[in-house]
Amino acid sequence: MTTVAITLFALLLLKHFVCDFVLQTPWQIAQKGIYGAPGGIVHSGIHVAGTLVALVAVLTPPLTIITVLIAEFIVHYHIDWSKEQTVRRLNWRVGARFWNAIGMDQLLHGLTYLAIVIYVAGRVRQGI
């Protein structure tokens, strides 16, 4: 299971880079701070699609996949929305505070992926 966990974590990190930096558009960025706006929903949906690919690649059981995808959508959306709210309301658009907010955002996403790996590893170990 260790190899599967490491592989899944690596795939989730790669997915995060692609979805957060390569595929993210200015439209998504502009709307992530507006609760319920399509841009933020689409952005989180793209992340969930990438996570689906990673989970299928390591042969995760279907019920576990569904649970993870729902949880990740909710968590990812709210991490991004919260970061945008902080940056906009406190006017942290430039400088160290902006980069600290970006760093916290990325840390929280990374910890989310660690939680996903722990959850998936536990479910697979239990045969669920």
C-alpha cells in the first residue's frame, strides 16, 4: 500500500500544478472570490476531474472515489474562496502578505491531498 499511497500523492500534486497553474484562466481567478460564481465552481470541478484520474490510476474503489470527489470539491472551493476574500478585503494584492496568502492556500491544498491519501489508504486496507 505504501507504493500506492506515494503514487497517489505524487499524482495529486501533479494534478494540482496542472489545474491551479496551467489550466486556470483569468475568468476563474476573477470569480473565485464571489461565492457561488461559475468561475470558482468550474475551477474546483477541474480539480475534481483531475483527482478522479489520479484515483482511478491507483485502482481506488468506486464508493471511495465518490466520497473523495465530493469532499475535495467542497474543501477546494472554500480554500480558494477564503484566500480570495482575505486578499481582497485586506487589500493584500502585492508584496509579502499576498505571497503569504498564496503560500497558505497551497499548504492547505497539499494537506488536503495528504488527507485524501490517508483516507484512501485506510479504505483500501479495509477492503472497502
